[in-house]
Amino acid sequence: METPKNCGNAPIAVDLEEGKRYSWCSCGLALSETQPFCDGAHKGSGMRPLRFKTEKTDTFYLCMCKQTKTPPYCDGSHNN
């Protein structure tokens, strides 16, 4: 398995809808236009997207450095 590619040193704010399923890019290989969401670029890397849904409609801060310990949400790991 490869190491995830860092896609940024700050989280990205995204509006997510309650109950809707999302696929967060955990590999960092997705095109910048689709980050932080998966576009299938991980195929053959041994990595997989993280599928999730939220319990409320709100703005969430998703990790772009791919080092968070609370995926897909930013935990400040990009500061280390």
C-alpha cells in the first residue's frame, strides 16, 4: 500500500447533507477538482475511499493532508 498524498495544509469546508453518502478521498490521488472526494484514482494503489454519511446538514471541515486520526474530519494533524 502506498502512503497517502498530502493535498493541502488546511481543511476544506464543505456543505454536507444529512443522510447522504459521501466517499472521502483517503489516498490524495483524486484530481484537485474533486478533492476532498474520491474520483476513483486510487485504483491499483491498495487504498480505498472512506464512505461516510453525516447525521445533520451542516458545513464540515474535511481533511486535506490525509493524516487525520478522525477521518474524514480535520483534527489539526496538518499543523505537525
